[in-house]
Amino acid sequence: MKDAVAIVTGASQGIGRATALRLARDFSAITLVARNADHLNEAAAEVRAQGAEDLVLALDVSEPRSAVVIVDDTLKRFGRIDALLNIAGAVPQVDLFDMSDAAWDSGMALKFHGARRLALHAWDALKATKGSVVFMSGTAAQIPKAAFAAVGAINAAIVALAKAFADRGLTDEVQVNSVLPGPVMTDRRKSYLENWAPVHNVTIEQAGNGFLARAGIERYGKPEEIAELMAFLVSPAARWMTGSAIRMDGGEVSAL
């Protein structure tokens, strides 16, 4: 996609970073957004190695002003926006009865409102290019549990938000979908297992295998596998797909 520009949030690590690197093969320029400037610069160097231009913006998307800066700086540098991939957002995995109002608000501010504001501010530019938006949700939206209630609730809200944007996109010729990954082995998940294992008197390997057994799947997903799905969704091949919530979970969710 010559002269096409993508914005990727959460681009410093995990699925966001893998997506930025994958899109660098198809897009001429990538705006990489996350809070950690050092990790962003490392990812940007890999984007350049793939042949794409880069714009690094070390910002917290939970801050209302960030959406304006991201869109304005991208347009100032590259002149257009063809794809927006809202991947930023780690929601605390806290029990329903233990999670504070502040933690709920923080999760919503980052993953839900940050993505919502960015889509709103980028909308006119996306209309001009007949562009695409992808919202990152997760399988917890379909299998909510008390132990991580906020993850499920916020992910479900994101699916509904994406559907609402997709409805407007039918008129404005902007394609919008959401992606629901299952358990993916990222640095964040590794850190979670490292903290969980000693508390429950098991090894890290036992902790990881236990989660797989409870999920009923053979292995964890890879960030690069989700990145391939992201790349497909913002490619011309997927243009007729809009308003969809696409699950990629290794078979974790048994419901239709």
C-alpha cells in the first residue's frame, strides 16, 4: 500500500510492537505510540529496517490531549492517515470485589476512552482516505470471570464501541472492526506468571501449563500471529469486512 500511513498505539511491546513491525512491510509510514520512549525507539529502528518511515510519539493515550497530538503530528509529518490500530491498554486483573473505583477508571481511561478519542479525532482523515480502524478487545469479553471482571467488562464495551463506529463508517466509508485475542505470550503475561507462581507455590512452567489446561488450549498465541490478523484487517483484501468482532484464541472460547 504505497504512500499509506498507519497509527499503532501500544507499539512499544507485545502485540502492538509486533503489529507495527508487520505493517511496516505494507505501509510507507508508521506512527508508533506508547508511554515508554526507549522501547518505542527500539521498535522504530526495526520499522525503518523494514523500509517504512517512522514517527515516535511517547504519549499516554489515557490523557485526553494525546489524541489531538497523535493525529495532528501524524498529519503534519505524513499528510494522511489510512489505518488506526488501537492496541494500547493493560487493564488490571483484579477480583470483582477487590478492585477500586480508581482502578476501574484507570482501565477505562486507557483502553476504552483513549481508543474512542483517537478514533474520533482521526475520523475526518480516515474518511478522506477511506481508511480502516481496528479496536483491540479480548476473549474475556465473551467469557467474563469474577477474578478479572474489569478485563471482561471493558473488552465487551470496546466490542460495542467498535460496532457503533462501524455503523457510522457505513455512511462515511471508514472500515471498523475489533479483534479479540486469547492468551498470548507477551512480556506482560510472562511477568504475571512470574509473580503468580511463587504465591501459589508452583514453578513458572507449572503456572503457565496450568493456565493452558484451564483454558483448554494447546499453547499460547504469539504476538506475531495477532499482528498478521491486524495486517489483514487493514488490507484491501479485507475491505468488505466491517463491524466484525474477530476472535483468535486457539480454541479457548467454545461458544459460537
